[in-house]
Amino acid sequence: MDGVRALRQAGSTLKPFLYELAIEKKLLTAASVVEDTPLQISTPTGLYVPENYSKEIQGAVTVRTALASSLNVPAVRTLLMLGGDAFVERLRGLGMASIRKDPDYYGYAVALGSVDISLAELVNAYRTLANGGKGNELTLVPRGEGTETRQVVDGKGAFIIATILADREARNTTFGMENVLATRFWTAVKTGTSKDMRDNWCIGSSAAYTVGVWMGNFSGEPMWNVSGVTGAAPVWYDIMNYLHRRRGSVAPQPPPGVTAAAVRFRDTAETPRREWFIAGTEPAAPVAVHTVHEQPRIVYPAGGMIVALDPDIPEANQLISFLAQPRGAVHEWHLNRQHLPALSRQLLWKPERGNHELSILDKDGRILETVSFTVR
């Protein structure tokens, strides 16, 4: 079994590329506040309900915290903004040729690394980030100076992601301040754990080296209570220390087009700080929960849901909550193509038995989303 080329589920190691693309497209910044709150998404096979590794939710968090602490729900919300097609195309552009199927095949879980890739592909993608977004193919022999590269990822976005992956304080929510990701010298690093703990990863770069570690059973059997930070990370830490036993590593300098600015936050407990931005994306006011680029959608009821009335409660006392996102948006509701007299993101409806079709419309009367549900 060639462990370098074998295809394994990537887990959270793909999140840096997701957030970099959102920052590059100026949909988000490192200071954007996103919601780490319960999320349900209707799919053709049922409800997709992402959860954080810890099973806990943090409420409103910045992108810096969401990525450094590897929170799952904000990553899925970011994918909803970007679209699966754009993200999968970016991963292929980074050299992940193992991702061959259509984006719809991977679904929303692609944000959490549901795709199978090789250690070689993943390390080379992180090497591209470390080189300011410039990449080329891996080789087993030195190529010398002047090797041709291509700009795969925006250098400004790559720099900002590196500052997040090197941020010990932002990592504290999930990993604590003291762990094997905190080297004595500058490194930017990310862990990942696949479903059922079959695979765990630790990939990261210093100023001179990119090191990737995969840990798992070659048979594909799950491991017991071994995650990226307890399995692969200690190996990565030892290798990095060995490589830097006689040399240091310092943080990269910001490229042209990246600026630092002071930011304050309105919807999160995070304290004011200086943050890195692509020039022109600095916020002019305290940062609130980001909903500008969120696609409006119906959160409840979910498509295909069957609601059963409780025979022990008078029907007049039973109500169903219609709920849409993003928070703060106002929508027009239609039930069975009839206008409901309310303009809000949430309303209460007295259920009627039968099959129903619920839609939300924008201010111009365009249907944004429709779901079907049944009351019995």
C-alpha cells in the first residue's frame, strides 16, 4: 500500500482553501462574523445537519476563529455562499486530480473534506499556499532555481490564511493554548480527522518547509479516539523540530494589496484587534454577523418533512413555525401559492392537514426557494 498516493478522506484539511476562496472573492474577510449555530439543509436524500467535532456551538464567531478552531458549521455556511461548483473547481486547480466527480456528488459535506485525495496532493496544495499561491507539480529530485510556477491562488488571500493558521490564540477555542501545533518558531498548520476516525492529518508549513502527515490503518478500519491533534500532529511537530534544529522560521511579509486595520465586533464576544484585509475590504463600522452574501432559504419546515398533529393537544393550540435565513432578512411568504399576510423571517401558522408548498419571495416577487411538506 502506497500511503503517499492512496486516496483518503481529507477531513478539515480542506477548510483553508474554502475560506481563502471566499476571502479572495471578497465575500468574507478574516474579521467577518459568521454564525456557528444549528443548521439544517434539505437535500434529495434528506436533511444534512453538520455538527462541530466537539458537538458544541459557539454562536457568532469571526472567520479567523472559525478556521483556526476548525468549526464545521461556519465552514458549511461559507460553502453556501460560494457554491459547491466554485470550491470543487478550486480544489482541482490546486492539483487535486483525484476529485473527478461532479460537485453535486460530494454535496455540502465537501466543505468538511468528504472527498478522497492523496497525501501527495494535499501536501502540494499546502505548499502552494506557503509559496504565496504559486504552485507546480511535486518532484522527488531537486529542480534548482528558476523553476516555473503558476499563480493558482491569490497571494493576498494565501497570506491572510497563513496568518490564521499560525494564530495560537484563535486556535484556543478548540485546541487550547498549549498543544503540539504551537511550535517555538513560525508555522502555519491545520489538522483534519475523517469520519469514524479512519484518517487523521496534520499539514503545515514553516518559512522553508511544508510537512504533511497522514495516520490511519492501511486496511481502512477506524481508529479508536485518535484525532488529527493527537495522532498525526505529534509526528508533524517532531519532524518540524528536527528540520529547524539549526535554523529558524519567521512569518512572511504581507504582499502588496494587503493592509492591517483595527476592528471591533458587535455580535460576538471577541475583543477588538488589528486584522489583515485585502485592501478595500476593511470594515468602516463594528463588524456584525455576515449575511450580505448568504442565499436566502427556508430553514423550517424542511423539504419532504412530515408533521404529525398531537392528538392530545387541541388543534387550535398547535402552531408550526416558518423560519427563513439569513438572520435579519425580511421575506414574503406564499403557502400553496397564496400570499401569507406577514413580512418577516419567521411566522407562525395554524397547521391544516394535507400536502403543502411553501415559498419565500424577494421584494420584487421572485421566488427564492420552495419546499414541500405534509401535515397529518
